[in-house]
Amino acid sequence: MKNVNHVITTFKESIFATLTNLAREHNAINLSQGFPDFDGPDWVIQNAKDAIAQGAQGSNQYAPLQGILSLRQVLSKIYKRHYDLNYCEHTEVTITNGATEAIFSSILALINPGDEVIIFEPFYDSYVASIKLAGGIPVPVTLHGPRFNYQTDKLSEAFNDKTKLIILNSPHNPTGKVFNTSELEEISKLCISHDTFCLSDEVYEFLTFNSNVHQPMATFPKMKERTITISSTGKTFGVTGWKIGWTMASPEITYAIRMVHQFNTFCVNHPLQIAIAKSLQELDEYLILFKKSYTKKRDLFFSGLEELGYLPIKPQGTYFIMCPIANKTKLKDVDYCMELIKKKGVATIPPSSFYMLSNDGENYLRFCFAKKDETLKTALLKLK
Ligand SMILES: Cc1ncc(COP(=O)(O)O)c(C=O)c1O
């Protein structure tokens, strides 16, 4: 029998499956994967029930390839209102199956075999897989703790004639870093001088704390035409299982993305698009409570870790905390993570698999604090 696609054979089963099984076996509190252990708001869930029950406008049948118009319209208005960005709902907005499909379709739309793609590590794990499936070459640049800044010389050296795309993720999973204006300016200038596209993964756009402000890369001079802005509502509404995401890009890039989307998934869950379109109309009021609740969770868990003698790094955004482990153990991240599951009954993520170049990840654990307050308090008690 002939072999399967040789690119796939380079993909290993992630450590997360093993850890999830171990966590289940030890009945551990799960602070590993990035999703809430509570439901999204009742009114958002009700909007989905209504959309299915009413069946209006064929809501239980295929949706249009590009996504339903009402959702594209409301998104277009949000980008104008929040960021002063103009995206045409007809030619520049595409609804995808979560940000993950948006990333995959955008990379396939842009990358030819041999093209280089710069990624910051630690990275969201779908980037490397998508780049490799497109025949591209991932070129990592490390964000070193504790501030997770990149080294300017390393970033400039990563750009060359083969560079087609850079992937930026801000607010950043897993470090909680929000890229600041001067970093974004520097990256944008490199993109322009090397004629490079930018895929800007902004799924945590509304999850920033204190004075940290999210700035979409597309707002920087001459960047809108070369940037694919990607986001989704999984994190914002706490419904990660709904997988409603999107891309915002120029008509030319959007056309290419839609062609990949057309022959991959064709379209996205219709009633949930209707529910999200309706829910997004209440976005601004909702965000006030949303930020307040997550700021409280961050502070609760961060100070709890400090009281236990950890030296966590305060996230500027996202719902993750990166925590150095050297003052607690001689073990590396994967082994320490297993020890915490077995001995303390708390599951976390060992970040070393989010790196290609550096061993930095071995020195941290990632905690997810998108959990009920009582879950966070129980986890802290168990970690004692
Ligand atoms: C940085 C980043 N990008 C994309 C995604 C995927 O988003 P979605 O669930 O909308 O596919 C995640 C989910 O954890 C993420 O952390």
C-alpha cells in the first residue's frame, strides 16, 4: 500500500492527548485547555435556540459560502466603530469555522511550496501544521520571557526574499503579551520593506487588562492591504464550541481565501451565525461585564499563585498565565506537569511543544484561568 501524505507523517500526536487522559485518570482540576468551564451568557444561548427553532430564512440549511450577510454587516460595523477600519461586508469579510479554519484557509490561499513564513514562538499550534501542509517553511523568532519581547536583530534576520508571510498573534497565547505600538510599527515596516503579508490572529482582541490596548495590525499605515485580520467569537462569548470565526482582508486576498473555504468546508453552521449576528449587536454593553469578570479571575489566580511561592508573569491580555517553574522544581515542563496531575490533582499545559527553536518552554507551565471562581480556588488549595 502507498504511504499517506508525507507531510502528515511528520506530525506527532500532541502531548495534550496523553495529559488529558492522565488528568481524567487522576480526576484532576483542568486548567489546561483554553476554554471556560462555564456556559456563555443565557441570552446568547437563547439566540441560538431561537435560530434553530424558527427555521426562518432556511436557517437549518446551508448558509452562503461567504457567511450570512447580517453577520458580515455587524462585523463590518464593529471594525469601524472599535478600530476605524473600513471593511466591505460583500468583498472583504468571510465567515469561517472558527479562527482555526480562517488561519488554515488564509495560509493555503497565500503560500506556495518553498515560501517562508515567520512565526513568533511560543505559537498557537495550528500555524506550523497549516504552513507545512501548504508546503511552506516556518521560520521561528523567539519571544523570550519574562517580558516576551522579540530581539529586533533576530526578527530582521528572519526576513529575506523568500518571506511571504508573517503571523502575528496579539494578545498572545500562551504568554499573555499584548504587542505595543512600537513593536507593531517595527513589524509593519519590515512587512512593507520586504513586501510581506501579515496574518494577524486577534482572537483575544477584547481580552486585555488595565491600560493595555489591543491595536489591530491593519490600523498601521499601509498595512490594511497586506494584512489578513482573523478573529472569532469563541473566546469573547465563552462559546468555543460554536466555532464562528472570520477573516477581514482586501478583495483580492478575500477571493483567494473564499476559494479555499469553498472546497474545504464550503460554509459555516447557519443557525449559530444568526445567533452570533444577533448577539454582536449587544457587544459593547457585554464587554464591560466580560472584562470585569476576567480581570477579577486573573487577579484571583495570579495572587493565589504568588502566595504559593510561584513567580507568575502577569498577563496583559488573554486568559492564560505563564508561570516559571525553576524555583519550584528541577523537572522540565512536561514532567512537572505530570507530577502536578498525579500528586496535586491539577492539570496545566507544558509549553515546550509551542516552540521549534528554543528550549525556553521547558521552564514554564501555562495555566488557563477561564474557569469558575470556585474552580480556581479549589485548584489553588490543591496546589498547596
Ligand atoms: C491564538 C489562537 N488562535 C486561534 C485559536 C482558535 O480559535 P477558534 O476556536 O475560533 O478556532 C485559538 C484557540 O485557542 C488561539 O488561542
